[in-house]
Amino acid sequence: MSPLTPLAAATMLAFSLLYTPCVAAIASGRRELGGRWALLVVAEQCVIAWLAAFVVRIIGLLLGMA
């Protein structure tokens, strides 16, 4: 198993800062918005987190942080 590189750590940090919060926050959103909207918000947050992590990874690779 390879060690965690600074680029991998930055990518993981970007994803974990933006992905879906805890179950209690999702349940609260479901109660306020309804089930369909809550699922849409969860999916949207996962996509945004993945895209941000991807951008961080690409920028890191372009800067030579491999």
C-alpha cells in the first residue's frame, strides 16, 4: 500500500469538506423540503464534492505534485 501523498490528501480533503453531511442533517432537510428534494440535494452535494476533488487533483497534477 502506498503512502498518502500531499496531493491525495488535498483531494480527499476537498471531497470530505463538500460531500453530504450527517444523517441528522439529511433528515432535517427531508422534513423541511420533502423526500424528493432531500434526495436531490444529497445527489447534488455528492456531484459537487466529486467535481471539486477532481479539479483539485487536476490542478495538483498540472503543478507537478504527483
